[in-house]
Amino acid sequence: MLKKRKLAIGSSKVKLGEGWILSEYDALDASKASDWQRLFGDGRLTNILAEHVWEHIPDEETRLSNQNCYDWLAKGGRIRIAVPDGNNPDKEYIEWVRVGGSGIGADDHKILYTYDVMKSRLEKAGFRVELLEYWDENGKFHYTDWALDGGKINRSRRYDPRNQADKLGYTSLIVEGIKD
């Protein structure tokens, strides 16, 4: 049985619990296979987590990052990605998170993902994709209760304190890619 090796990309200041390897861009540029090789060699990971990282990666580097994640995951391994949701019907939310928006870090956003774009890009890398939380084109919010062992997403329906009494104040597009 494969020992669990879990990597959190862009998360050196986040507490994820035991067993997580925390990384930042200066240690791991997800788009560079040489960084993955240097850190993990021929070893494979069981889980990868990236909360609000992918929206900061330029387009071509995103394709490479998706492929590197797929390549360094063991069979049955999973990547959980959370990004701002471009289908969120709240205009203030969109202004906050859009490319060049008014929110913290939005000045560095390269793309505002929707579930169909994220799903398509992960599938091109070879992943089977499960949508965990997302807004559809009609303004309806969808969610699946997901397990914490794949990584906690703080900006989610369940964990963001801005979501109170069945009112969603802040959510993310959350997807999971599985390497079958």
C-alpha cells in the first residue's frame, strides 16, 4: 500500500494537519517538471491541494502545472483545486475576484475560472473530474459534501465564516481531479 504523501501548493502559512508538505512558489513552481523532479524524484503523491493558487498562474503555465500534477500523482491520487468562481451571481463578489479586481491579490489574477473551463483543462491533462462546489450559468449553487482528507478549503460553503444561516457570503469553485 502506498504511503500517503500530500502536497499543498502555495500554502506555507496554512495549517492543514499532519502529513502535508507545504510549499510556496520559490520552492516549487508547479509548471516546472525540474522542480517536481528535484523535490520528489520518482516518488508519487497521493494528494495535491491548491486553494486560490491556479488563478494566479498564466495560461501556458497552467497547462504545464496540470500535467505535472497528473504526472506526480500515484494512480488513484487526487488533486483538489479551489479558485474564485466566475459564475457567482453576486456582482460585488465578481468585482472583488475578477482579473484586476478590487480584492486582495486580484491585481495578480490571470483568469477567472468557471466550472466548465476548469473541468476541461484538467481533463486535457488526463484527470477524471468531480465538481465539489460551484455556481452554474443560471446562478444556482451546487455542492457535494467532500472529505477533509483531500485537504480543507477554507474559502468554501462549509468553512468560510462569511457563510451564515444558509446565506452564502463567499464560496469558491472547488474541483477534484482523480488519476484513474
